[in-house]
Amino acid sequence: MTPRLVLSPTWLRFLVIIVLVIGVFFRFVNLEQKIYWYDESFTSLRVSGYKEAELLQEASNKNILGIEDLQKYQSLNAEKGLADTLNSLALEDAQHPPLYYIAMRFWLQWFGNSIAARRSLSVFSSLLVFPCLYWLCCELFASVLVAWVALALVSVSPLHVLYAQEAREYSLWTLTILLSSAVLLQAMRLKTKLSWGIYAATVVLGLYVFTFSAFVNIGHGIYLAATQGWRFTKTLANFVLACLAGLIAFVPWLWVIITNFSHIQLTTDWLNHGERWYVVQKWLFNLCTVFFDLNFSHSFNNLFPYLITILVGYAIYVVCCYARKRIWLFILIMITATTLPLVVQDLIVGGQRSGISRFLIPCYLAIQLAVAHLLATQMTSTSISIQQRQLWQLVMVTLISAGIVSCIVSSQAKVWWTKYHSYDNPSVASIINQAAHPLLITKPGNGLALSYLLNSKVQLQLVVPPNIRIIPNGYSDVFLYDSGHELQSAYEKQGNYKLVLTYQPWFWKLVKP
């Protein structure tokens, strides 16, 4: 039996409004302070219309590049147009559909090419998340109260704020997930051709933002079939037609993916490596960052991930036991349909796909809906004691406070765990900048990311292992920076230089023996 809800108290509405304002503030604050990392530099490379092959060709012709040479590949210019952006993605990064990059190109033409301008598109997308989340909650729960609680949780969610401040497509993907889900529930309720036509448009939108939207649409199909009693009804037929229309519209880029599949496998090979137990641990710590993140969530010696996991487990239990079938089915299917394909593959063949937090955004959104339902029902239910309601009010305030504290800390930091292998870039750049006339040897992606932190006196030699080039004379210091160990092995095999570890774990100085 579902607990009876009462009208949301004034204090709760006032609290949520304050939290929303705080969440909006954290999305804008210090946009340029965090490092512009590896993946973001490739966003700029694609948006500007250049290919990595062109950068490598110039690096081969000149052997030595300056900071200005690299920055040319990070900005819009008259040499490259929209067709070049599409060509760059199609040939070298086809796993990333083009809609976000097209939008970014027009965005930069309007607002300039600063780091803040590049990231502000994600900020803007994250603000549109709020009305879509509110709409989805009203459609799913038929409860304004749950919608308000969900808004509070998402607005100061550390994970959502971090991705709202990155020049990547994941904030826009969050928006399309919520929009498509809300439109689906509305179409199921209205049963009109127009509503299903709008859903078809959201299918196209989602697929052209991120290919993992297909998992979301598959989940929608399973949910619809389950609510229809696994019978092929007119509603299910309309859904199938809408998805077919969306898939047909996606065929041009699907063909690009198929024809460039071997290159996609090469560029995403890093996802195939990862120990199973470590990936399982990452599930807990990534889940924790949805609610609380002080940049130590990936250490395995604190209780926060386990406490959050217990809370999430109880929230799912409550929604399954007390909510209507159409509610708990939606949440469970959204969680499983978007995670099982990654989890099963990691556990059977190995890899770390399910350990990458951005890939599980649909799952985290569903979990936040479950937690919002738990808090809303328990805080205002008349079927439990006043003390129990006060306890759940304390839990909500604690979760919101944890999110705010996390956002305060991360807003003042230059690097965060989401920067992955660019985490050490500020320290590495500081060491290089102190040298009188330094040469940095590194891979193209690292060079692009570091070009935002290095002084103009620094020169770079870009190489792709195992191919290495002759190091010219005349430099006070020669450094090697590699976010793996391929370059290290290549230079050690050459034997012309001794590698001295300068900064953990992948930064060395090359010294002649």
C-alpha cells in the first residue's frame, strides 16, 4: 500500500528554491579554473575541424612544435568549416555522434573561443535538465513533492555539476535522457500521433548526442511492453514506429560507425583493460559521487560509498514495495537496461566500461528518482511517526549538505578525479615551466591538453609509440610525459638516454648516460 502524501510543507519548498540557486551558481563558478583536460582538447580539435592526423603530419614536418602551433588546432578559423568538423569525427572519432559538436561550433561563433565559452554550452544544457526532470517526475509519480525533492538532489549532485562544467556532450546527454523519458510517459498517457511524433524526435536527438542512448530507448521499449502485459497493442505499435523513424534518421551516422568500426575498436581499446574486482569497487565509488564527492571517493578505505549504497538499496526496495507498478518498473528497467550490457561484458570478457561514470548517467538518474521518492514519501507520510518523519527530513538535509560541501570543494580545485590521466598536468607543467629551455616529448593528446598550462618558451615533440624521433640538441632539459608506459619502453629500448623519474607516475627526464 502506497503511503499517503500530504502537500509539501513551506519549509521544503523554500529549501529547494535555495538549493536550486546554489546548484545554478556552482555550474557557473570558476569555469576556467579547472584544467582543460585530454578529452576536452579533443572536443576542440573536432569542433575546429582538424584531424589528429593533420597535427601529426605537421609534427612530422617540423619535428619541433611551439605552443602556438598546438593552439591553432583548438580554435575556429577560416580554413576549416562545418564539413571539416563532420569529417574529423567521421574518420577519427565516429563513436561520438556529431550533434553536440555541431552545436558547439555555432555556440563558439556566437560567444567566442574562451574556455568558459566552450564549457558554457554544457552549463546551459544542465540548466534545461531542471524543467525536464520536473516534468518527468510529474508524469511518473504524479507528485509535485517528489519532483521538488528530485530537483534538490540533482541540482547539487557533485557528478552532475562536474559534467556540467566540461566541454563534453554528457550534460546534453543527461538532458536528452530526461526529455525522452518524459515525452514517452506523456505519449503513453495521451496516445496521440503528435505525442508519438515528438517521442520519435527525441529518439533522433538522443542518438545523435550519444550512441548509448540506444540503451535508454531499449529500456523504454521493455517498460512499455511490460506495462502493456507483453501484448502487441496499438500503443506498443506506435512506440515501434517512433523508434523505427528515429533509427532511420540515424542511419547516415550509423553507416559512418559501421564503416569506421575498426578504428573505433582501436581508439576505445583502453576500455577492454581493467581488473574485475577493481571495476566492482569502482561501481560503489562512482555511485557515491552522485551524492557526495571530496575527490577521495576512489580510495577504498572510507565508509561513504558503502553508506550511500545502503541508502540507494533501501530506496529501490521501498519503491518496489510501495509504489505503483508503472513507477517501480520504470526505475528498475532504466537502471538495468542501461547498465547490464556494460556490466555483463566487463565481468565475462574483462574491461572497465561499467566503471566509467559518464556511461552510467541514465542509471544514476533513475537512482536519484528512487531516492527522491523515498525521501518524499517518508518525510511527509502520515502512516509513520513524527520522529521517523523528522529522521528522513534529516537524511534529506544531510544529502543536500553533502552535495553542497562537495561542490564547494571541487569548485576551488584545478583538478578532479574526472580528469583521469590529465590529473597530474598542473604539477607536470609547473616542473617543465621552471626549466630554462625545455623540450617536452609526449603524445598528441597530452600535448594539446598541456598547451593550456605551458609557457611559450616550451617546445614539444609529438610522437606516437613505438615510433620515436631523434632528439635535437640545444635544450636545457628534455622531458618525457606519457599517460601509459609505451613511450617509456620505446626510449628505454633505444638506449641513447637514461630515464629519471621526475614526477609519479608517468613523467621522466631524459638524461644522456
